[in-house]
Amino acid sequence: MTRRARGDHRFRLVHVAINRLEFRFSFTLHCDSSLPGSARDSRAPFGDSPNALLDGCLRRVAANCTRVACAPQSTEPRGHRFHSFDELTIAHSWKRENATPAVQLDRSEKIYVAGHRGLLGGALVRLLRARGFERTIARSRSELDLGNAAAVCAFFKSERPAVVLLAAAKVGGIKANSDAPVEFLLENLRIQNNVISAAHEYGARKLVFLGSSCIYPKFAPQPIPERALLTGPLEPTNEAYAIAKIAGIKLCQSYARQYGENFISVMPTNLYGPGENLDPHTSHVLGALLRKAHEAKVSGAGEMVVWGTGEPRREFLHVDDAADAVLSLLENYHSPEIINVGCGEDITVHALARLICDVVGFNGELKFDRTKPDGTPRKLLDITKLRQLGWSPKIGLREGIACTYESLLAQSALQTMQ
Ligand SMILES: NC(=O)c1ccc[n+]([C@@H]2O[C@H](COP(=O)([O-])OP(=O)(O)OC[C@H]3O[C@@H](n4cnc5c(N)ncnc54)[C@H](OP(=O)(O)O)[C@@H]3O)[C@@H](O)[C@H]2O)c1
């Protein structure tokens, strides 16, 4: 015979995600002392408090759930401990065999783009808005310092974004990375730890962590498959940055394993495009060459200096293509395993410099400064996994560099250097 410990308690499940489909419904919880975990059974595996009872029951009832959040309805007895709870969140292991292959993004959902003033963050916001996502939210660094854990928690608590695109990071080229490894390690760890843990704490249903191709070993097989991660020593010039990014990947994977979170890690190749960083101290190779070629043309110089031997091979992806790939993965990729994002082709730094000079209209000589570091000899990502999901790049390198140059001229980003 069923004995009721404290009577039936009716709960309204505010949000249940089963196989990442979301439902709302009510149910009645019978405090049945014949079940382990009932309010009367102090030896119960889930403890004897009503909260532990609810937790235990939901664990068994919703074994396929990725996340359960519930709130008591008014029928609950007065003075009950549940009154102090706005929401109780119970995370369950994500059962991959039950996973659905795709989740359509809801245009009414809140999507937080961290780092929206940056190269990739800016492209993500432009693309989301162009596709009708009106509830894209963003904060500048002066409004929200992502290195400040308390501020990040307060922001997530009040905004509760459903989706988080983590494109904020301390990013720089070879020189910046070699000069300030402490800042590259510490700032990136702080930003990603704060954002990823707050996304979990405040119920984001999906997070995309932006890593980098620097995470792979210096002498990884080419093109670099995702499985090359942690198989050899890193390129020393950006080791601190790479270690921080690897920690971010492992944090997302740990949240997926321990709490069933749908937090994915995407590894883009070298990006370029409108908003390209032209700062001589922090820019990447393409931005640095664009600025030098423009300055050489405007000053009428006979030669342009390129760092290193010009022999390393690099891959470049236009940032609008990268943003398109990230949104595609947001909807179609749900594995904690990392995934590469690139164009599948590489070019020597020498050939890149020639192409840039051609686009800019500088006809002088190229001089290679061999006292400067080359970095990794070759870095081409294997994008087989990405292609299998049906994605491929659309913007060719010459076309992309030409558009980037035009946009930088239009923004007066280069005019000021004349
Ligand atoms: N660019 C590439 O070639 C490339 C390649 C592979 C991977 N990625 C990855 O893609 C992501 C975006 O890169 P990106 O090139 O777009 O970088 P970016 O242009 O340097 O933008 C980074 C953004 O992060 C923001 N940020 C940095 N620290 C912050 C803090 N403490 N609080 C708040 N905001 C902060 C910056 O804000 P401010 O505007 O205030 O500085 C900036 O808007 C990074 O994770 C990077 O590792 C980039």
C-alpha cells in the first residue's frame, strides 16, 4: 500500500530538455515511502530532504534529460522548503545515443556574443542580425570586464542567455605572444573560466568556445586532424596562449561529461576581414602585411620588409565565412570533440605578401628579415569533419583581401597611416 509522507506535491516543470527538445509541463510528485528517496526514508540514496527527494525522483523519471529546472506551484504546502527556491536545476548526463542531429535556432532566443567588438565577434553579430536574430546581446569591455568573475555572474544572472558564443579573448600575433606570455595565459584563462562556468550556472543550453589552430603541436601532421591535439610539443612562441585555449577545450569537455552540457569547441584557422587588426605590435601576418604594403605604396618606398624567411605556409579564412561556419556548427554540431574550421588550402607567406602587394597596388621589392621568427613551418587544418557536416567556404583569398582592403580604406583605418 502506498503511504504518503507529506501528501502529494504538485510541481510545474518550467523547462525540460529531452534530447534537446524543450517541453513545459506539470506533474504530481507522490511522496511515496516505498520509493527510495522518499521524505520518510532517511537512509534513502538521495537523502531525506524534500529537495533531495525531488532531485532523486527527477533523476530517475527524466533519465534522458539534459537539464531539468522546476519550480513548485502554489498547491505546495505552506512553510515548505521549496518556497525558498526560484528554480532548482538538475543536470543529467547527456545520453549521446538519444541525441537528435540538429537543433533549429529559435530567433526569439537570447544569444550572447562575448567579444562583439572583435574581428570574429563583430562578424557573428552582423550575421545573426542579418538572419533576423533580434535578441543578440553584447557588452563592451567597459560595460562588462569578462576577467571579473563577480561581474560575469551578475550579467548571466540578469540576462540568462540561452546561447553563448565565446569570441572574447586576448589575441595577438607572434610578437605580442612572445612579449607577454603571462597576460596571454592569465587573461584567457580568466575570461573563459568565468564565461563558461556562468553559462553552466545560469542555464545556457548551448555554448560555442572559440579556440585556435595554435593548440596543435608544432610538428603536427599536415593537414592537421582534430586528433592531433596533445600529441606533441607546442610552438614555443605562442605556448601560453595555446595552453589557455587547451584548458578552455578541456573545461567545455568536462562540463559535457559531468553535467551533460552542450558546450562545443571550434578551432578556426587564421582569420582576416573587415575590422582587421593593423596594430604593428599585436596584428597577425595578413593584417601586418596589408598595412606595410599600403604604407609602402603611399610613401613611394622601393621595398617592403617581411618578417622571417617567407617560407612558412599558412591558411586564411575570411571572417564572414568563419562566422557562417560557427552558426552552422551551433545548430548542427553537438559533440564535445573539437572541430576545425578552415578553408582547406594554404599559401606561403611570400606568396601571400605578393598577393597583398598586388591587391594594394605596391610594385616594389620584397625583403625578408631572417632575424625575425618564422613560427610553425606549416599550419593547414584538416576540415574533413566540417565538410562532412555540409559546410564549405565561399570567399576566395584574393576576393577576401580586396574586400578587406576596401573596407579598411572606407573606415579610414589605413588613411590615418598615410
Ligand atoms: N583572429 C584570428 O585569426 C583567430 C584565429 C583563430 C582563432 N581565433 C579566436 O577567435 C576568437 C576571436 O578572435 P578575434 O580575432 O575576433 O579577436 P579580437 O579581434 O582581438 O577580439 C577579441 C574581443 O575580446 C574582447 N575582450 C578581450 N578581453 C576582454 C575582457 N577582459 N572583457 C571583455 N572583453 C574582452 C575584446 O574587447 P576590446 O574590443 O575591448 O578589446 C575584443 O572585442 C578568439 O577566441 C581567438 O582566439 C581568432
